[in-house]
Amino acid sequence: MFNEFKAFAVRGNVVDLAVGVIIGAAFTGIVNSLVSDILMPPLGMALGGIDFSDFFVVLKGPHPDTLAAAKTAGSVTINYGVFLNAIIRFLIVAFAIFMLVRWINRLFAATKSAPAAPTTTEVLLTEIRDQLKARPLS
């Protein structure tokens, strides 16, 4: 059983998957920073200085002005602003992956060679076949 597991774990697909997961985790950190630190502040300013992460509805408990204060006070909240941030992050990641896959597909399409031209024998056989088809039946 150990040898089977070893053969499975070192197989190319598993190693590729592990590399993809590690790069994906690092990419998630970059996207989170892009959304939280670069995109959301100007968007919030354009909307009048609003921080999306502070959009919430209190279900039970005190009604503070910020989400952090609500959590500190022990309020039960629905954090739809944090959900909005997560949706924006998802869209950015999905678009980046789409662009990466598109680029890879174009790269592989460019490396594929055109089909080989038919050999002289194939050309002659095709001509013979066409002439035989063109003959009237007797």
C-alpha cells in the first residue's frame, strides 16, 4: 500500500495540482490586497467616503456605526459589505484566470503545426479514385 501511495503522490498530476494550489493561495493574497487596498478606497471615496466592509445589518444587540464596533459589542450582524468585497475579489480572480487560460490556449494554438501535406502516393491515389468515380457505369 505504501508503494501505491508513493506512486500516486509523485505522479505528475498530483505535483501539478500541489503547485497550482500553492500559487493559487499566493495569488489570493495579492487579489485580496488589490481589492482591499487599491480598488475599494477610491470606489468608496467616489461614493462619498463609504467603506463597503462597514455595510451590515444588526439583527440583535447594539447598533454601532462600524462592523468592528458591532463585533466588539457582540452584536449579531449580516455583513453584506464583506460579501460585496468577496464578490469583487472573485470576479477579479475569475477574470485573471480567464486571461491566463486564454493566453495559454493561444500559446498552444500557435505551436501546433499545420497538418502535413499529402504524399505523392496519396495525391495519385486520390486522382485515380476521382477518375474512377467520374467514369460512366456500364
